[in-house]
Amino acid sequence: RHTETEPLPTYDEVLVCTPDTTEEEVELIVRRALSSDSQNQKIYCLLGADRLVYKVSKQLESHFFRLVHSSSIPNYRFIIFCNAKAHNSYVITAFDTYKVTIPCCSKTEIQAYLSTHLKVPCGTAPVAQAFEEPYQQNVKFIFSNQAGMGR
């Protein structure tokens, strides 16, 4: 169910996967999703799970199915997002029976939702003021090739 008032996920609900994502990171989010505390309406997500290396993908499958079978949580909320074009991904193959296609909102609807949830309240976040844009957002990604330089 989609409403404009629903909040964005928090840091503990989302794992953005890369080829460097570790088995421990994957296990942690699966444990969070399938624990008794997961009944608090959080939706746990793996983004870009098709980018996981084979070994970590196998561990994801192993942890997920082991915990599903041992858990008494019938209504867990765990979503694995993959690139539909990543046909060689182990994750896509392992979770194929759970695959669903999600109807997508329009670009305008997505932009309106994000602009509502990512605005900086007036008089706060002086760091956000460093970015000169027509609308201030409190989320910016800055990348650096040197350690500690992207904070």
C-alpha cells in the first residue's frame, strides 16, 4: 500500500549491496527482518542484491532459508531488489520463486514523494545550506577515492 505520508526507510532497514558487501552485513539484515522485533512495521531491504559476489549470495540464501524455517514470525517484511537485466546473478536464481514485478509510480510521483520527505526544516542543518539548489535536501552523497575524504 502506498501513501505519501509513509516515511522513508531508516538506516537499519536498508543494505545497499556492492561486490564488497560482506557475509556479516547480509546476515545482520536477514536476522533483523526475521527476528521477533521485525513486527514493528519496518520493511527490510537489500538494494542491488544482484551485485553480491557468489559466496555472499550463497550465504544470503542459506541464512534466509534457515531463519525462515526456524522463525515463528509469519509476516516478516523483507524485500530483495535486483536489476531485472542481471540474468547471471545467483540471488535472482535462488529467490526466483518469490519474484514479483512491482507496478512503478511515475517519475513525477516519485520526485514529489522524495521532495516531501527529504526537505531540510527551516533553520536547521547548516551543512545542507552548502548546496545551492532551489530546494534544500538533507541527503547528499559525496564520494572520494581517499579514505575519510567523503564524509
